Amino acid sequence: MFRPYSIEPMRERDLMDVVEIEENSGLNRWGYDAYRRELFTNQNSIMIVARNLFMGPSVIGFFAGWTVEDELHVNNVAAHRDYRRVGIGRSLMEAAIDEARGRGVAQVLLEVRASNESAQQMYRNLGFSFVGRRRDYYRLPTEDALVMKLKMG
């Protein structure tokens, strides 16, 4: 299947686009410096982008996570507001999970806004299940997070 984007490692030049997507996605704010620090100093990080192959913004989605022992923790995944619901989030998640599998990861954990039913459905379609709730985890607006887990086979 043809995709109008490629999945590639995140580069420093992508960070302004990543921050803009973050700010328009309802994620807890990391900001430029945190992404840059992860990119350059955390050897356990997985930082990837969906790069637009056509006109428009260069970066149309991103994934930021890290591996700890045998676990991948998903920190942030989001698509540009004009490119949502076309499979970018799923493609980023699949690429990150493949990378983590190569690093010997046995499980993937993430938090998702309790109100974000479309993301929850995507994660369920990838094999994740609900394992917990974190009260008042998100800010602006304050909202619970649902904890989801994928056991790797």
C-alpha cells in the first residue's frame, strides 16, 4: 500500500515541527529542549517521524519513546492536525514496536487520555489492553490517563 509519507529517524531539523505538532495535540508539553536532549543524549530513546513526501509540512507525525530493560515506554505519539486519521499514528507505532522488538523488548506501555477514544481504538487494534488508570495525569485540561500494555510474543 502506498503511503504519502516515510517513517524515518528524527533529526534536529525536525524538532520545531515536532514541537508544533505536540502543541496542537493535547499532549503534556515537553518542548524543544526535552526532545533535543532525548535525541542527542539518551541512547535508549526511539525518536522517529513521519516525513511528508508531498507539498505541505515536512513532518506530519512523530513518535518519542525509550526502552528500559525489556520494556518500551511510549512517551508521545501524534500526527499533524491536518493529517489525522490516515494511519500515521499506527505506522509510527508499528515502526517503534519493530525497533523495540529488535532491542529485545518484551512489553510496551503507554498512557492515553481517557477521552481519546480514537487513539484507544488504534492501540486496541495493535493488540494493547487496558491495565490501569492514572488520576489527573494530563494537564490543560486536567484528565485521567488510561494505561495500556502490549505483551510482545
